[in-house]
Amino acid sequence: MGGMSDMRLQLMAKDLDAGQRAKVFNAPAGLSRWGLMVHRWHTRKALLQLTDDELRDVGLSWEQARTEGRKPFWKA
């Protein structure tokens, strides 16, 4: 799942275990504006295809994944 690094998901503090902080993952450096949009489109599409077990592994609920995955590629 190396392509998932663009997901700009921040989990609320109440959803995290004590001592952990929310992380924001950015797209690879050096992408053009169009490259960034294509990257978002691919990674959000991949997010919608994750199974329940895979979502649990990355610490997301189905609702959070759906919200992020359905965002238009031009929105951060």
C-alpha cells in the first residue's frame, strides 16, 4: 500500500490511543499540480477498495475512509 502516502487523514484525538498524535501524510515532493491531482485520485480510489481488515490496520473506520475517498481529487 505504498500509494496510500498521500492520504491527508487526521484522526481526532479521541480516536487515538493515549500518547499518539495525529499524523498527516503528504504526497511525494516534486509533483506538479496535475501530478498531485492524479496522485490524489489514485490513492483515494485505492482507499475505497480497502477491506474492513485493511481499514482496521490503518486505524480508519469505514465512514472515515468513505468521506476521504469520495472527496474530489482537486481538494486537499
